[in-house]
Amino acid sequence: MDEARAREVLAAAALPADAPLLALGENAVFADAELVVKVGRAAPELLERARRELRIAHWLEESGVPAVRAAEPKARLVDGHPVTLWHRLPDAVRPAEPADLAPLLRRVHTLDSPSFDLPRRELLGGVERWLRLAGDAVDPEDADYLRERRDGFAAAAAALTPHLPPGPIHGDALPRNVHVGPDGPVLVDLETFSADLREHDLVVLALSRDRYGLDPDTYDAFTRAYGWDVREWDGCAVLRGARETASCAWVAQHAPGNPKALAEFRRRVASLRDGDATVRWYPF
């Protein structure tokens, strides 16, 4: 879905088709003075995901968790595209830091399961699709290596004994999914909420520290604010390995026609083959 198509959907929904575009990715996100509108791709499963995200927003509001709030209780289906409306947050007072994320995760991790079903965190579920999209752009031996890692880590993850009680998680616990407004940090992007090991939410920043250059002092501030460092858990290496495998496969889908993505894919796979956890990974 490109911006032009998303604006056609806005017009068909009787929403301002000239609203500024904030983001274009899994959704096209537009905003005016009071509302944010998310337009999803025309895929049947995305309507149910949009409906679930609205239920999650209502549940978090009832639970007192600071998070983005829905402006309409139901998702619209417009020309096959799910459309959801949200209250626009006040302008950010500063960028979010990992220490802003930690207390929000602590609150989410104390919640009981909602009255509706949350999916499992299928961290490795997209690997096959991403490798198929990569096609001949990546070495078939590298693709098979990632498939073997996927199968191995999926089995290992299923056998883990968690340190924290399983339950609701955010699922994509990064500072980019926190907005720091005048009243403090709030969670945004609720699409990945799941019911699974709470450690999933914590391994994200541990991997950011080790692979993506997150400052160790900043990571330590996060663990102090949360109250525990997931790296102390015996299962951390398993969830980290699963996440690294998924991250490599995700990059692979961009390799056709993108030399920087192909080079980064090769860097990542080589570091996994070598067992070198110190190799820095980069965006492309």
C-alpha cells in the first residue's frame, strides 16, 4: 500500500484526505489537530488485528496503564482496508529513553489476562515468508541455516522455564513505542500485545545493548527502573537467539534490489555462524 492508495481510503471514509502523513509502514498513519488515523493494508487478517488493538486500548484504559486511547470503539472496513481512529497525543517534550519504557512494562507485567484472547508472541513466525521474499538474492545455504536455527530455537523456547509469571506483554518493547508527553510516558503501537513469557519484553533491550550499540549505562538505567536484568536468567540466550534469527530473516526480505540490506544480511549471518556475539549490527 502506498500513500496515494491510503489517501483514497481516507477520502472514502469521509476523513480528511489531505491530513499530514506521519508514517508509512505496516500501516499508513495520518494526523490532524485532534485525531490520528491508521489505515491498514487490504488483508483479511488485519481487520481482526485492528479490532484486537482497539480492545487492548480499552482494556489498558480500564487498567490504568498510560497508553494511546481510541477515538472510536470499532474498526472501520473501507474498501477492504481496516481503519482505526485514535486521540492524538500532545507533542512530545523529549525523546523516549529505555528508562521511560521500564515502568510501563512493569505495569503491563502485573496485569492479569483480559477477557478476550491475546495471541502468542510468534517471534519466529515470519521467518519462512521473509526468506521466500528474499528469493535468489541470498545464498541458499544461509537461508537453510536460518531455517535450522528457527526450528532449533522454537523447540528450545517452548521448553523454557520462565523467571517471571507469563501473561500479557507489549511484544515490541522499544523506546520508539513510548511517547513522552507533558504528563509523562505512554505506550503506543499496541498491535503486538501478546500473552507469553514476560522475558520477551526484556530481551529486546538486552539485544539492543549487545548488537545495536545501546549504551551500557542506558541499559543499566533500564534494568534499575524495571528491577531485574533478564541477562541473569538462564533462558536469556534462547530468546536472544530466536530474536537474532528473526532479525536476520527480516533483513533478507529487503535484499533483492537493496545492496545495503544484502550486505547487512551477510554480516549478521556470518556473525551467527562464527558464534561472535560482539559483532555490531546496523540499520540499512
